[in-house]
Amino acid sequence: MSSISSYDELKDAISQAYPGLPAQLQRIARFALERPNDLALGTVAVVAEAAQVQPSSLIRFANALSFTGFSQMQQVFRGHLVERSGSYRERINQQRRLGEGGAGGGFLNQYVAEAVAELGHLEDGVRAADVNAAVKLLCAARRVHVFAQRRAFPVACYLAYALSQLELKAYLLEGMGGMLRESLRNIASDEVLMVTSFHSYSREVVDAAENAHRQGIPVIAITDGPLSPLKRSAAVCFEIGMASDQVFRSLVAPLCLAQAIVVTTGHRLAESAAAAAARPPRRPKARPRQLNGDAA
């Protein structure tokens, strides 16, 4: 019988077991971490169809995590769902993803509903302590370098632009003219590298984060989940729980998180400036008076 009793423990167990799992069970692991509510609410048949695996694979996956069966593992996911106390809109979205609702109102309604659910996962999954830790690194850094590729590139563009508007020295690493390697090599240990990548992960972004980590450069990562290769290199890692099986994957959640980081950084900088202005100016040290008769 498994000793896992909480969802956080289960996430850690899945992350640790993932590299050694067969391909079918790795598919279930990704599904479980990206769509935990679907796993909590569905029957074995429904979940197997959604994850595109055989029902027996779900039982094997539960056994690999030391659960006696799928139902025992599912109770942990259900407990997490109850703790979250999802809104009616989120429950409706859940039903729609499981095929239990009526016909939708077109692609716009579908993408709006998915974006609302995605933001709900973001709010539940991102800890204030991680935001504060990232902001502390950004405010203390001599320079901030931002790097992303492919569909994550707009997130990096926004971060570089918005942080520079706060008068931080923020730079977008584009690699124009084949100079990416040189740009990464010039990052110093008193600077910060921010990276963003989602499944399937950009090899260049993963390598940049790993190299920075080896050199003692703090890395802030925005990624999709605990299976991301960026996690092991990041001083602060935001796992926003984006599903990797959608044909058109949204950037609503990462951009919302990026904006929250920028605004929090702005407030922190303003507070620091106000505190510095309120401090009384230092008085110059009085020079010792020279007594008459002393040698010049």
C-alpha cells in the first residue's frame, strides 16, 4: 500500500519515477500532472480514452507508485479537487473536456473556456513565495537576460520589454547573426537568466539553463510541469500546468504570470526607493580639530 497521502507527495513521486517508466506509463504521468481534474473525475475507461492508453495501463501506473489499484490513486486526485473547491464554470469546463456537455458555441467559446480553466490552474499552482523569490532575484541582479524560442518567444519578448520599462537592465536573447552562444557566455554570476519553454522543450533553452546553473548564475524558469527539464536548473521554477495534448496551446497563463511578476517587481522597486528616500542623510564625520602647536 502506498504511503502517499497528499497531491504534492504524489506529484513528487511521479516526477521521480518518470524517467524509468515505459512509454505508455510516461504518457499517463504527463496526463496526470497536466490534467489532474480529468483523472480525479473520470472512470478508468474515460481516463484511458482521454490519455490514449489501455485501461490496464492505468492500473499498472498506479501499481508503479505503490498503490493497490487505480481507485486508491484516484482518491488522492479527488482530495486535491475537493480542496480546490472549483467554481461552477470550472466544473462545466471539466464536463466539456470529458465530453459530457452539449454542443459548444464555436471555437471562440471553446478557447475562452479553456483559458478560464487554465487561469484557475495557474492561480492554484503558483505560490506567492515563488513570486517573491523571483522578484528578489530580479531586483538584486545587475542585468536580466530573457531567453525563449518558438511559441514561448512572445512571453520572453514581453518580459524583456516590461522589465526594461521598470528601468531594469533587461535584455532579450535573440541569437541574431549566430551570436547566441557568445551572449550566453557573457552572463555573469551577479546577473539573472529567465527562461521559458513548454513541451516539447527547446533544446537550446534547456542547454542555456543548465550551463547557467553550472556557472552559479540564478535561473528563473516558466514551464509547464514538474517533468520539465528546466526544473533541475532553476533557482525558482513556475509550473503552470499547461496541457501538452492540445493542438493549439494557449499563452494566456504564462503571459498572465509574466505580468504578475513584472508588476510585483515594480512595487518592490518603488517600496525600496521610498524607503531609501525616507532614511535621513548620513552626516559627514567631523574632522578632528588640530591643537595649536601640533606638528603640521
